[in-house]
Amino acid sequence: MHLGDAGQRLGTAGQRVRRGDRLGPGAGEEHASTVGPSCEASRPAPRWRGREAAPPTWRRPQTHGDRRAVGPGGPGDRSGQRPGPGGRGRPGRGRATVALGDVDTEGAEKTRAQIGRDAEVVALDVTDDDARRRVVADLFAQHGDAFDLLVNVAGIDRPGYITDIDLADYRMVQAVNCEGPVFLTSEFLKTVQHRPADTVADVVHVTSLSAVTSGSGAIAYNSSKAAFRSATRCIQRELREKGTVSPDGTEVPFPARVHSIVPAAMDTPMMDRWGIPAHRMMPPSDVARMVLTMVTMPDTSFVPEVFVIPRNEPDFPR
């Protein structure tokens, strides 16, 4: 996708919705991402809790040129979902190419057609460890350091009440919604960690409002999203602690940042089955724009978590 048309294409280049709380109108989330412009800003020195008498200075990461990104989706034949495009570009610094990862390659092709020539489809079952390793390795081999953005949007649902919940369904939801994305991020960061300190890669985790709410019949879904949200916070903490201090007192951050979005219901066909009125949902472009903001913000900061809620949502805060 060209940087110049990102604003116009936010609505069509998004990921379809994933279901959340079965009984609440604020359920579900939109999985979406896009590309767009960036800005620069200065960064204040952080508070330092080490033994040095004075806080270390920051080594400021630099911006990038051409970029490659992957937006993985869950098993499309089970969920009927499509992976959303993810990417970042800097004005005047090149363009972003999107790799759409999904086990349902036919569905991913439809999304690729919306994006245009700057997109490719990659067969990926996010629950398969060998597939995760192979896809990440292939993308790094093909694009090198230009592969610097991962957007985790995988998600499925299997309704089930405590008196009739199916074990296989429960395990599949956990595998797609939490285990798969966590280990995909792990594979990505295993390579990124060896990059120079003056670069930064981005990871965006799209969880769900269901991670912080409860719903009857939503044991598998809500618990999987809650686990993914918690894992994301742990990853963020670990990356902060992996920063190093050079002999001259310069603090060097880990060469990647992990953002998190907690979205509520999106007005997409996937939500039709739940009967939520359209005025209680957001357009997909709302979440797409938030992803855009995260991955194009100055490299000196990140977004640990942001909630995106419809203004007409009657059940949140709750």
C-alpha cells in the first residue's frame, strides 16, 4: 500500500471482527491494521533506578526506509476471518509491503486484492509451531531487516457453557487466541533482538474488551483474550528490562516495542449473528487508525495499552 492513500483505505484494509462477550453489546473486537505517515518528537530522560549517581542518557533509535510487515490470522476455515494488513512507512523513506498470514489462503487473497501490489499471501496456521518458525524465517530471509513489524490479529470463538463446554473447542480457542500469537511474537523477537540499537521494530497485539469483561457461554474466548492481554504486559516488562547500559552511561533500549489494543465491537458482518445494533458498534477504521498511530509514532515511545470503545457503548466502563 502506498503511504499517500493510507487515510482513504483504512476502512477497506481492516481485519474483520472477532466475537467477544456473548451477552453484552460491548462484546467483540476489530482486528485491523494499515500503513501511514509518521512524526518525530524528542524524548525526556527516564527515571533511573540503578546504582549510577546520574541517570544514563538515551541512545535515540533512527527511522527506517522500506518496510515489510506480517499480519497473521487464525485458522480461517474455522473462524471465517481474514488477516488484516499491517505495516509502517516513513514519509519520503519508502513504502510498506504486507504479508498476510492465514491458513485460509483463499480468504487472504481477497484481502490482498484490497491492498494492491504491495501485499503477499503466506500460508500460516498460527497454532502450528513448525509453521510459525518457517514463515518467520522465510520472511526474514526474503526481506531482511526490512521485516520489522508484526501485527497479531488471530482470533476465533467456540461458545460453551460450564455444563457443556467441549475440551477440544476450548483448547483450540486458547491455541489461536493466545498461544499462537505469543509464540509468533517470540519467533519474531528472537531475530530482532540482534539488530543494532539505533533501529526499532514494532509488534501490535490486538486483544479484546472481552479480556476485561465476563460473559455467559464465553469461557473459552474471554479467558483466552485475558491470557493474551496478560502475556502482552509481561512481554512489555521483559523488553524494558532487556535494555542495556553502555560504559559511557548511555541506556540502550531493546530494539523493539510491543503495543496493545483492547477494542470493543466493530460493525462488520461477523457481528451479525449476535444482533448488536449498528449504533452500538464502531466502524473498522477506528481500530485501523489506532494501529496506524501506534506504528508511526516516534521511536522514542510506545503504547502499552489503549481501549477503543464506541461512544454509544452502554455497558462500559463496567
